[in-house]
Amino acid sequence: MKTFIADYVFPVHADPVKNGLITVDDDGKIVALSDNPSDHHNPNTEKLNGIICPGFINTHCHLELSHLKDKLTIGSGLVQFIKNVQSTRKADDAEVFAAAERSDSDMYERGIVAVGDISNSAITAPVKAKSKLYYHTFVETFSFLPARAQEIFDNGLALVEEFKPNASLTPHAPYSVSKELFKLIKNYADKNTNLLSIHNQECEDENKFYRYKLGGFLDLYDSFGLNIDFFKPQARNSLQSILPLLSSKQRILMVHNTCTNLKDIYFTKRFDKKITWCFCPNANLFIEKRLPKVELFLGQGDSLTLGTDSLASNTKLCILSEMITLQQNFPALDTARLLEWATINGAKFLGIEADKGSLQIGKTPGLNLISGLNDLKLTADSKVTRLI
């Protein structure tokens, strides 16, 4: 049994508790949460400076790209970034595996308790099987060629078996998945439990390609030797073009949203889709040197979550770092709201909110201490310490 007192305890599902006290049993299950001063005199209580919150949920990660840390150029733009990843990602399996193990351990130390992870191979399956973290694996499919849709779909389903029970089949991005492949995934998701996660509008060229069939993606396809004469301009942004091709039966995570505009957000409301948005601000800055228009998403009634992306596009897999970046660039975002994005919203998307995401009696959500705040605002000196 352990008991902690902090300047504030943020249950997330309820108002912050000043001078809050929280007790967990030996399994990390919450057994008490109080603001009663008389409870503070227990000599076994550990008094801490900062705020206590639930463990973080990282809804978007690429564990298998961890070996690419410090190997790619910052600010190259998405199209060049994709080329760089494809030319450098091949490595010895032992190197890839060891880097994934280090990242898994590092995320644990940084207070992350659950991860929505993108996989293109089974190499991280053993890491996840023995991890202290909860993983949901999104087996990512990509092929823009209609003729390959069935082959890619079948291969993806086979890979899902390697990661079960917490795995699903998902499209990579609008620019890398054919309409035929989208339809196969939709039909499957309509009949099976199959969470979806899709990279969305990471750069202006993505929308330019869908609207006019112009921009940097033409060069990308050419560099890969792909003939895309079959593709016709859609006269609308990529999100609006592919949304009807996604299942209405499943929760859908739209990741990055760097160039999503208000019309795109309103467009999603015309459809019966279960949309959750994920921001990975440090990766956006790494790749495109820009951030999403976060203020457009506020007050829209949509769930917002946070991710780290991969070490190919980030210096560390740290949700607190993502929160700091957002608050520095959008000062109106208070810490309480960011904690919702970092905890309960991600837990709800992954379907683990019964046990994770908030500090409630009976849950085992993990406990984090965030220190180095200034009047409850995050600072460059803020750090996270895992308590449980």
C-alpha cells in the first residue's frame, strides 16, 4: 500500500483536488482519493511537489521505426521525409528489435501506460508480448495501385494474427491507399471489431494532390515507379474524399491533421462516423515545421488525443513533451484540458477506459507526478516521474 499527497491531484474525470491524497494497493489499484486534511498525518504518506495524474495514453506511435532516431533530416517536408524513411528504414532485425525494446522501456519510464502502435511487420510482437504497457497494434496497409488491393488486404489480415488479441487492420493514409483497398477494409470493419487509425492531411501537398492532382506527391509516385494515370482529381481535400470510404461501425483516429481546416471538420459532422483526432505536435514541427490549427478543433464536441509518432520524426517518445509544445504554442490550452487529451480521451478511443485514463477507485491507471510547473502551467522545466 502506498499513499501520496501532492499540491494537486488531477483525477481527470472530476475537478482537481488541492492538497489531494491518493492511496493505491500493491497492485497499483486506487483504493482512496481524498482532500481531508486529517488524512495527511499518516507518517507513511509521501509528500510531493507538483501534480499527480493518471498514466499517459500515447495513441499514435511507430515502435518499429525506433532505430531511425537521429538519422533523418529535420524540416524536409512530408514527401522528402517519406523518401528518407523508405531509403533508411531497412536494418538488421537485431538492431530494429533492440531499438524497439529501448523505446518500450523509455515510454514506461516517461509515464506512458498504453500505446496505439502502427506496425508494418511482426518484428515488435515479442516486445509487446512482454511489455508492461498495454498495446493496441494497428497493422498498416498501403498500396495506391488498385490491382494490388486484395493481395495487400490479405497480407494485412495475416499480420493482424501475429498481434492478436489487441490488433486491427487499418489504412495508412489517403495518398497511399487505393479506393479498392479502402473498400475492402471498410467491408471488413463493418463486420468485425476493428479500430481504425489513419494519417490525415500532414501537408498541403496531400490536399493539393486530391483537389488538383498536382504537387509533390506526383514526384513521390514517380520515384517509386508507380503509374497513377488512373487517378482523377477529386476537387476536394483528401479527408473529404476518403471519409465516405471509412466504416461507420468503428472508432476512427485521424492522426496529425496538420492541414485540416474548418470546412474539413464540419464535413465530418455530415457523416455518421466516430471520429477522434490525434495531435503529434513535435513530429509536425520535425517534418513540416508547422502545427495543426488546434484552436479550430476546440468546442467541436470531438474527442482529442495525443501521440508521439516515431523516433524517425521525434527526439523522444514523451507525451508530456507533446503537452508542453502545445501549451507553449497555444497558451489558452490549460493543463487540465491537455491532461484529458493525454489520458482519458486516449483510453476511451482504445476501449480501455474501464481501467485506465482517470483516477477512480478500483482502477489501475498508473500514477504520474508532473513537477516544474508555474501556477499549474507547464514550463520548459516540467518533467514527469512515474510513481506507479
